[in-house]
Amino acid sequence: MVVVGNEILSGKVQDSNAYFTARELRKLGVTLQRIAVVPDEIRSIADEVAYCAKTFDFVLTSGGVGPTHDDITIEAIAVAFGRKLVVHPELRRIVEEYFKGGLNAAGLKMAEVPEGAVLNAAGDLRFPTVQIENVYILPGIPQIFEPKFKALAGRFATDPYFLRAIFLSANEGIIAEHLNACLKLYPELLLGSYPRVGDSEYRVKLTLESKDEHYLTRAFDHLIGLLPGDAVVKTE
């Protein structure tokens, strides 16, 4: 995922789209491997998108889509793919309906796409999502980003992750050797350890994930057997 915007890097706006996307993709069984935040600079956006498009199965961008001077994501992605900007006829028709008083330069900018781009329906939203190759270009406004993502979600879905959790009263120093021992026997297990400060209920939360439910169950049972019994607060 590539998040575009000086406002994110300067702290003027707190990004929520990356968190939303990571959470929703995980539900779909998808592993999000990279989140990059880049400034409103054509070269920075183009370089990051070009790298991600070559490296990963698909790329989502957030921000820099609109009619103003700093909305340069579309132009930058055209540079990333070595394409020229063109006016998409269907997008132009939609924009003309939106700008009922006549299509001005700002409106025309919203109809531009990298040559060869396609449009994807965005649920109930008026404006479709632009796609070029394996890159999906979404706006930064969360109220628009989220329904646009949900309209695309079906095409990303794959085998789901299965998840178990263990909550412990012991600190990580005490349990580390047991985690290492478990991973030696179950190397494909996705095992996370997350300390909790100031919580009277537990000190560490362990998460165990796998796309193989039986593998997960065996790893979970093995780890429970290794951990000090009096340290386990609860499991989920």
C-alpha cells in the first residue's frame, strides 16, 4: 500500500486508511507486505509505485486524487508505468454530470487516467476506481476510501487465516525460550508476542496464525504445554 500526502508526513492528518486496509485484507486472507508513506512529489510517488507494482501481486494507493494542485497521484502513476495521461470518456461523462454548470479545467483533471487504465465500479459511489495493471488508485478521504475498498475486496480474497490467542501474566523474558522451542517444531506458524503495559489483567498477548487450521491447533496445544501453567490468564 502506498499512502500519498504531505499532510500525513507532517502530522497534520492522522492516516486511518492503512490501518483499515491491513485489517480488512487480513480478514480476506491477504498478507499486506509493505506500507509506504510518500510526499506529494511525482518522482517519489512514481518510484514507490513502480517498485511495488513489480514486487507485489497488487498495490493500493491512497490520497492525491482530485482536482487541486497537490492531487498528482494519477500523473505520477502514469510516469511509473511510462504511460501518457489521457481523458477517459466514461470518466469524463461522469465528471460532466457531477459538474452540472459545465466542465472546467479542474473537472477535466478528474477525468484523466494513465493510458490503458480501466474503471472498476465502486459500489454506490458515483466515481469508479481507476486501475492500471495491478495498481488500484483510491482517494485519501476515509469516508470514500473505505466503500471503494469494500467494492474491490472480493477480487483480493484468498484462503483465510485461522487465529488463536494466549494471554499471559508472565513477561517476555520468561516465555521467550518457549516461543523459540515452539517455532522450531512449527516453523510455518505465524507467532506474535505483544507486551501490554499498565494492564492489570495480562502482561503479554500471544497470537498464533496459520492458513492450516489443523497445523494451528497442534502448534497451539504444543505451546500451551510449554508455557508455565500459572502464567496463562486466558485463551481465545
